[in-house]
Amino acid sequence: MLEEINRINKIIDKDFARELAKHLLDIDAVILRPNDPFTWSSGWNSPIYCDNRLTLRYPKIRKKISKAFVDIISEDFSNVEVITGTATAGIPHAAWIAENLDKPLAYVRAKAKAYGLGNQIEGGVDKGQSTIVIEDLISTGGSAVSVIEALQFIGADVRGVLSIFTYGFQTAIDQFTNLNIPVYCLTDYSTLIEVALEEGYIAESDLKMLNDWRENPAEWPN
């Protein structure tokens, strides 16, 4: 099981993971409220809210994110043919990566359009072409999995998923393991909580509550 977790939540650069976690906290892309939880659209109560779209406002941060993704692709997926973003938050990051690598760009909608040509995949990935999926956030893994399945349905070769942040939920680990798809993340929940404590965003007394949520988010705080 530990091998599966490491494969799904693979952090290449632990120093950068800490640096990025601090950036996300500093710009309020991540807000921690263990004593005043948020309610997600799923109905879950959560001590954390993550909106990585705020990184788009900060050129220095988004350039660091793009470079980190490009480095991973160049090292482990150098022969990938197309960069694919998830709609909508993964699209800008995928576009910068594709530009830097001089690769074709595609993106995948949550569902096919109900008008025009009815496309779900825009930009284009051909049957047999290899691609990497760029995601901004992995929670349950459902949105990334739907993108993978749409690409595999048309015969594309999905080599992996790259994400800015992951909560590391077991349900996501299970889904990607079943698909045999590796996932690389620039930073994760454990790193974020560690940095948040060091930087004074949370108190040590908050740690148990935050760890309990991570282990059982659907029923927290009961």
C-alpha cells in the first residue's frame, strides 16, 4: 500500500513542495479554518479550502509551477506528444507547459458540448498519441479520471497525471491505481500542514483535527 501511495502522490522535489506550499498559503490560494469549517459542493465539511486559480494572478509563482511541471515531463515523459489540460483550471498551466516544450495543446471538458460538433476534447489528441494530463488539484480524483477515460476512449495513450496539489485521499489513490496511471504532485496536504504550522497559520492544537479530517473527510468532524 505504501508503494501505491508513493506512486500516486509522487513528490519529486521536497524542497520545492515546501516552497510552493508557503506560496499557496501566502496568497490565500489555500485557507485553513479547522475551527470554522468550509462546506464543499459535495456536502463534506472541510477545514481547508484550496483555489489554485489564484496562482494565475502571480507571474513569479505561476512561472515556478510551469518550470516544475516542465522539468518533470522532460525527465520522466520526454517523448510525450501532446499536453492536455483539465477544464478549466488545468488549461492555463497546460498552455504554458505546451509553449515551453513546443508541444501541441489539448483540453478536455467535463462533458461533451450539447451543440456544434459536440466535442469533449478540444485542440485534439489523435488515436495512438501519447499525452500527459495537467490538473490543478486532486481531491477524490474524479475529474482527472473522467479526463483519462475520455482520452482512452478515443485511443490516446495517457502516460500520467501532473497536479499542483493533492489531498492524498485514499479514494483517489484507489482510482489511479486501478487505472495504472502514475500521478506526480508539486506539493501535498502533509507538506502544507507542516509548513502552515511552522509559519504560524495554524496552532499545534489544530493538528489532530486536521489529521482526522484527512483520514475520514466524508464523516468529519463526527
